[in-house]
Amino acid sequence: MLEVMDVTKTFKERTAVSRVNVFIEKGEIVGLLGPNGAGKSTTISMISSLVAPTEGEIYAGGYSVKKDRTHIRRMIGVVPQEIALFQDLTAKENLRFFGRAYKLKGKLLQERVRYVLDIVGLTDRAGELVKTYSGGMKRRLNIAVALLHEPELLIMDEPTVGIDPQSRSYILETVRELNRTKNMTIIYTSHYMEEVEYLCDRVYIMDHGEIIAAGTKRELKAMLMEEDSIVVTLSRSAGDIAEVLEKREDITRVYTSGNEAVIAAKKDAPVLEAVIQWTRDAGVDIQSVEVRSPSLEDVFLHLTGRTLRE
Ligand SMILES: Nc1ncnc2c1ncn2[C@@H]1O[C@H](COP(=O)(O)OP(=O)(O)OP(=O)(O)O)[C@@H](O)[C@H]1O
Ligand SMILES: [Mg+2]
């Protein structure tokens, strides 16, 4: 369904995307993860033929993004990171406008508008001006626009940023439903690891323009099979715990943020004793301790040294 082969994009001196390879089968939901500036949106723009690759080839459904832009745009729907709507028009008017841009008209256009409004749950509010919408409703309308022409491949660039929990779970369920009932192929970009855990079969992790890991969730987590993650919450900032603990052989890495320390250690290593010792010396209380198997977030931390939302 999608082949991204050795694709590079440079803007003047800056390499935004470097020799990226992505292969996706029809019906997959694939996650694209990476910190700010990793090159996710640039990759998406190239796949959807909005930005031309400096090097490399991209084929979607057998069509080349360079040569068959009309076909590519017909088969791909993109939910852009930035909301792209006319604030002074109603939802329905927005959809009619974008529908016409896809050459939809008359009865068919009407049907599609009704259909996508139903999918994103905005039928009741369709006659209201977009500027009176909540953030979550705007996000949902942004998704409706991408679905108007019934794309085979839907690419969503951080579709749940800054919205209420209800809209968020509505969007997640919509994605699942489109995949299940239409066998729609979906690329899902998010900074929320739990969304990717929930939705995606396979995950690509990008950093500094490169794909640094790819695989199923199970495969990625297997990279950390020999490890446990111990999450300790302290009574004050955990800042200086890392320095002491990282000296130990059995501790791979310590990540601190506020009062929390995430300690990656060899399985069954006596890490707690070391933590307790440290808290005694430092005069800090422990508020909670949790030992868990590695999550995708831990894999990400392991590979990039950063958390997703840093
Ligand atoms: N039109 C452009 N001109 C110059 N540099 C650009 C342009 N678009 C993107 N870049 C640069 O390319 C790099 C990757 O940007 P991109 O938007 O693809 O990252 P991202 O992974 O989507 O990040 P975020 O999570 O913040 O959305 C950044 O360094 C960015 O500044
Ligand atoms: Mg982006």
C-alpha cells in the first residue's frame, strides 16, 4: 500500500528527513513517533505529495508521488497537525467547500457531508460557525474533511493535541472503526504513547530525521526484555538521584522529571535497596514505588534519551 524508499528532504542547509524507509500493508494501523522536530510532519507532507523529496521514491497504491499526484491525492486523506478550517463558516459550509475541491458535487457531495459529520459525531452542530466550536470539535471537523473523499490511506498528524478526554476517546474509537469496517490503512502520529499502544499494530520511531527503530510493539519492547522499569516518586525533586544511581553496573539509565525518577535496571537487580539508601542519605521520603515491564515509552526513552513530550 505504501512504500517510502530511501527518502531524504533537505531545506537549504537543514536535513529534515534522512534516508527514511517505511513500508505499510493495506489495513494496518501504524504509529509514527518522535520528539519535536524529528521529521514526522515533513515525512507526511512528502507521502501526501505536498512536499517533493530531495532524494528517494515514494509509491502509494502503486502510484508515484512525483508522477501521479492526482491519484495520490485521491487515495490519501491527511489530517494536518495545524487545524485548517474557515472559522467564519459553519461546519457544513467548510465540508462543502473542501468537498468541491475534491470535485464532489450535487447529491454525492451532500451524502458525503452527511456521512462524515455522522462519523465524527458533529451532525447536531453542523449548522454552527466553526469559531464557536471547542478545540475538540474543531479537531473532529478537521478529521471529517480528510474523510470526505473516502481515502484508502488516512494520515493523522497529532490529531488529539490539546483536546478534552471525551473528544479524544471519540477520535480513537473513530480510527478503530474506520480501520475495522473499511479496512482503511492508517498512519497515526502522536506524542501520547498510550494512544499509540492502544491503536497501532506497528510503530516507527524517528529522531533527528532518521528512523531509529521499527517493528511491532512486542518486537520493540523485546529490546528491553532484560530490563525492569522502577518508577519512584519522592517527596521532593528527584534531580540528583540519577548521578548516584547511574554509577551502578546493574542500572542502565535513570530519567528524572519533577519528583519522579524512572530507573531502568537489569531484571531482579537489588535496585530498591540502593534507592532507599540514597533517600536516607539525601533526607528524602519515598511516596510510591512501582515496578513495571517496559512500555513503549521506555523503549523511546532508551533510544532517544528523551521522553516523548519533552
Ligand atoms: N519548510 C521548512 N523550511 C525549513 N525547515 C523546515 C521546514 N519544514 C520543516 N523544517 C525543519 O525540519 C525539521 C523537521 O520538522 P518536522 O515538522 O517534520 O518535525 P516533526 O517531527 O513533525 O515535529 P513536531 O513534533 O514538533 O511536529 C525541523 O528541524 C524543522 O525546523
Ligand atoms: Mg509535526
